[in-house]
Amino acid sequence: MLLDPAVLPDGADADAVYTAFVEWAESTGIRLYPAQDEAVIEIVSGQNLILSTPTGTGKSLVAVAAHFAALVDGRRTYYTAPIKALVSEKFFSLVDVFGAENVGMVTGDSAVNADAPIVCCTAEILANLALREGSEADVGQVVMDEFHFYGDPDRGWAWQVPLLTLPQAQFVLMSATLGDVTQLASDLTRRTLRETAVVTGVERPVPLHFSYELTPIHETIDDLLHTDRAPVYIVHFSQSAAMERAQALASAKVATREQRDAIAELIGGFRFTTAFGKTLSRLLRMGIGVHHAGMLPKYRRLVEQLAQRGMLRVICGTDTLGVGINVPIRTVLLTALTKFDGTRMRQLNAREFHQIAGRAGRAGFDTAGTVVCQAPEHESENAAAIKKAGDDAKKRRKIIRKKAPDGFVSWGEPSFRKLIDSEPETLTSHMQITSAMMLNVIARGGDVFANMRALVYDNHEPRQKQRMLALRALGIYRTLRESGVVEDDADGIRLTVDLQPNFALNQPLSPFALAAFELLDPASPSSRWR
């Protein structure tokens, strides 16, 4: 049943919007949780909302209510997510709710019905639009999913920029792992002149059971498969480790003959065109999935589709499945509590742990979820040796305990228990200034200096970092001017080239590349770039 904003007259009050939405939800068999009900009331009342509730508490339904309220009010509404797969999934979901004519999608690679009143896009797409058009942008509402990406060192700027540059919009910020949002809520109210409601601290509808296993990992997996705790997502922190685990499981009997036959029928004529694809095909037919960011999108999507149908008993992957994709997982098995973050090997923080653990147990599929932490290999081997020695004190004394390998970042059951009890850390700002951002601000026109100054000095960074951003902005501007991309005079700062609306330069030396285009002679035999 479609949710049609036309059922309400123009200018319908908040009570009418709330009642219409609740009646639609109940007609589809959904009864709102108290937290959902509170969130919807705040949204239809025109407030900003920060929704930080556990995975499985229905944040997606709150997003639908937000889009509905915006459409009734004649406002254009944007849904943003961190990855294209989630944007695509949400696009099709919203099409089912609001109809194809009301929903569009823009990912950078492609655009579908981009002028629709509801637009699904990556956070970077909206951030670039916000930089380019600011308060003049046709953005009446922003629903930002997986908002904990605000704290990502590389991409966090894209979640912050809309908050800084779209004062006309109503914001709905959602994640299961936000931590303390007091300052964020206060700043959002200051900028938008709307009150900001915070809904958090809700009890998870599908409880989680935690365990720490000392048995060898193949025994742990076998036990999970034979005690009705599949599907199991085995989480690794490198793509190669995930693939090695999947191949190691190929010798085990993961799926029954009937399950394997059903998978083969569903895969049908799907073309596995690469060497990896052929390996994946063999694994999938055994009920074993692989999922990580290094896979071709068509393979990753196939794994997700099979998992959504409950066809895969085991999925070996990285923490990419923790980013919002709606896949029913009963058990999460963590192979480690450490990861390489690009700089060093370190323990998981509370946010990362809860984001991964939260995938276990899905409302409507399970009555409970299971989170298992596999002990380090040397610890498991020591435990096995002690067990083998039994109560014989002489044998126990002879045991030579294995040590952790060189470079091992220590962790164990105390680390696991601490993470379970820890609240997600407060989000940390990671604002950036890049060439692409400055080009978009210049393209907006008006008082470019004032707009850049606001971006540099009125963000969520401490004063010292703001000064560094100012120096960075000055250096970029000088580079753009020297390369001839921009010019300034008494009338202000402007571009010397016409850029298409979605144009972006994301590399530090890209302005020089732009300036060099005119030096290339297309008639020259050496110019094969055409």
C-alpha cells in the first residue's frame, strides 16, 4: 500500500500528518515502538531529531515518516547514506512506499529521477550540493543515516558540511552508535532555529547473548551451525583473511543437499566472469558467502541477495556488512578485537564493536542474537593443552605455554567484556578543506570570502584546528589562482571556467590538470587521450 501525501490537504497540521502516517503503518501490519512514536511526533512538529537507538528498533520507519511529513509540507527531502549499496537499497524501498515518480537517486556514477521530491544519495553528493548552493539550495529536509560516519577521519567532512551550510533544512540524524550528542544538538538548534529532540537509550527488541570461545575456530563454527545459530557472519579485519576462512570452510559440510540445490537454482545463469568470481560461485553453492569492499559490486550484491533470502549459512567478510545493509544475521563471530586503521594496529573502540555486534539478531527474524568472540589462537592452543592434561598436576607443569606472535596487540576476554559494557565514544569532528570544496563555494557566487570564512571558522573543530584549516584554504586558493582556474578583482572572486553542476576535483594536484588541458593538442600524433 502506497503512502500518498495527497491524502492530506495542503497545510495539514501536525496532528493530521501524524495520524495519517500511523494509520498507514498499521494498515501494513506495523505497530510503532514507543521510541518510534516519540520520534515521529517530534518530526511532524517541525523539530530536528537525533535518533540513537539500537539496530533493529525501526529507524528506517522513522525515516519514512520524515519523508512523508516533508512531502505533505511541500518540501524536498534528501536521504543520505555512506555507501552506494545502502543508497540503492533505500531507493528501491522508498519507491515501494511512495511510488517511482516521487523518489530519485544520485550516487555520482548515475542518476535516476534526480528531480524527484525525495532524493537518495551518498553523503558526499549532498555535501557538494550544500557547498555549491548553501541556503539557496532546494533542500527542505535531510535524513542522514549511519550518522556515526561524522567521526570518520577521511569522510566525516561530508556529514558535517550540510549541518553548517543548510540552515533552512530540518535534520534527522540516525545511528545506533552516536554516544553523547549534547553539543551536536545544541549547535544544530543554533544554526537552524529549530529545537532539536534527542531520542536514545531504548532497549533493544532482540536481545543479544555474548560468549567468549576458547575452542579452535573451526569447532566454534561447527557448534554454531549445529545449534540453530546460523546464519553466522564471521568478521575479519582484512579481505585476505576473510577469503582464506571461506576457502577453509569449503571442506566442511555447511549446507544440506536441499539447501545447495536451492542456491544453485537461484544463482541460475548469473555470470561469474573473473577468477575470483569462479571461486565465489563454488563457495556460494556450498552455502558459504564472502563479503568485503574489494569485491565487484555485482558479486557483493549477489551475496546480499542470497543472504536476504536466508540461503547462506555462513558469510565470511570484513566489517562492511555492519554499514546498514539489511541482511538477516543471527550470529556474529568476531575473529579478533584488533584492526589496522591505516596507521597502526589497535583494539576496536566501543563504537566499532557495537556497530558490528548490532548486526546479530534481526527483528522479525530472531527472538535473540548471538555475539561470539573467538580467543586468539595462542590462547586457544594453551587452553587445549591444559584441557588435555586434565587433573594431572605433573602434566600441567610440563606444558610449555605458547606466546603471542611478535607485534601482537594484546586482547582477550577482559577486553571483550569491557567493550560489551562500554558506551560509544562521543563523535569527533574531522572537518577538511579541499580544492573541490573551494571550487564549489566559488561557483556559488556572492561573497566568496565570507562563505569560506564561515566554513573555516564556524565549524565543529577546536580553534587551533580552525587556524590550520584557514592556512590550508589560503594555500589552495593561491594554487587555484596561479593555475588560472579562478581570478579576483574589485568585483570579487570567480571561476574562469564553466563547470557542470556535479563537477568535482578531489585530488590535490587536480587544478594543475585542469589548467594543463588547454596545452594538449588533439591533432598531435602523441595525443591519444581523446
